[in-house]
Amino acid sequence: MTYCCALRLKDGMVFISDTRTNAGVDHISVFRKLYTFGIEGERMIVIQTSGNLATTQAVIGHLQNQLETKQEPNLYSLNTMFEIAELVGHTLRKVIADVTSDTVEQSNYYCSLLVGGQIKGAVMQLYNVYPQGNFISATSDTPFFQIGESKYGKPILDRALHYDMPMDEALRCALISFDSTLRSNVSVGLPLDALVYHKDSLHVPIGKRIYEEDPYFSNISKQWSALLKRGLQELPVPTIDYFE
């Protein structure tokens, strides 16, 4: 399984994905699930994947092949992020249809994708693409999407994240979301791939891979644990009627 999170905020975007895949407790591997495409100064596109590994790799492979062979439409020929989300959704639907039949359960091959970025002259967009190929868009009221094992990392995002949040705070919030997930779910694991994009820069970031020994991530993980313990201790003592 996996956990991917993407934020679309006033000043930019944050993307983080884990890298763990497993086919049982004795077969755990590391695979990239955050893919970056772009033309410096013209467009920046990020795709995050969760679900059946063969399906997600086939989708990314088709998209890369379209670019290499200059087949149209492709990620660099389309004019809007909406059209790019449509292309990704169509590719996903086609991959699932090609490997399934009436006797094979389609859900075994399902995956979900997050598609975000910006094209010159347009605003940033973030889409959650479903296995059926349709998708929804992030808004200022709902500025983040999660796919995969999202339940443990959702509370901090629901409580703290908002559209106008500064980028450094948003990155901290997203990293704590991952720290909470790593603590509670063995199917999500390090290293993490993280990428921060600043609005209208049209820069294609390299991103950062976060390993277990990363000093910053280790530091905020320890501090967050200490803050939670201290916060619990500082809460008001329950009144006597709770124990009657």
C-alpha cells in the first residue's frame, strides 16, 4: 500500500509520497510513486500514484512513451491542466481495460492518481483521478487530496491546514501527516519523496528524498511526539462525574 498527499495553496503546491510496496509481509520493496514532468519556464506537472503497481507503472510508461515518440496528445502538447487530467484519466481507464476481461475482477487492478501543476498563463490546479478515469479538483475550501492509506494522516490536515497557510508551515503540516501515518501503519514506509512548487515560478523542482536518518524529519517527529504528550498532560482534569 502507500500514502500520497498533495496540497494546492495560495502560494504554491506541496507533494509528498512514500515509497513502500508490499505483496505480503515477506515481500517489501521500494518504488517511486511521485513523478515529475515539465518544461522549465513553460509547465510543471506532478503525478502521484497509489494502488496496483503494475497498473500505475503502465500508466506512467504510456505517458512517457507519448512524449518520447511525440504522439499527440501528450503532457507537453495540451493547453490546460484540465486536459492533462483528462489524458491521465483516459490512459488509466485504457490500461485497466486492456488487462481485464469478463472473468477478471477489475478492482484487482485499480489505482488512484493525483495530478497537479501549472501551465504558463494559467492558475495552478490539483486533481484526484479515480480508477474509472473521472476526477475532481481541489479548491480553496478543500486544498488537499490524499490517496492510499490516508486515515492516520488526515486529522492534522483537517485541523491545521488552510488555503492561505505559508508554504513552510504547510510543508511541516504535511510531514507531520506522514509521521503520524508511519507510526500507525506498517504498509507505509520511508524513504519519502517530497517536492515543493512556488506559484507562477514555472520551475521544475528536483525534489528531495527523505530517508530515516534525515535530521530535519527526525527532529520534527520527536518534537511532535513531545508536544502531543505535553498537550495531553496540560488538558483539564476530567470532572468527578466521568468516574461515577
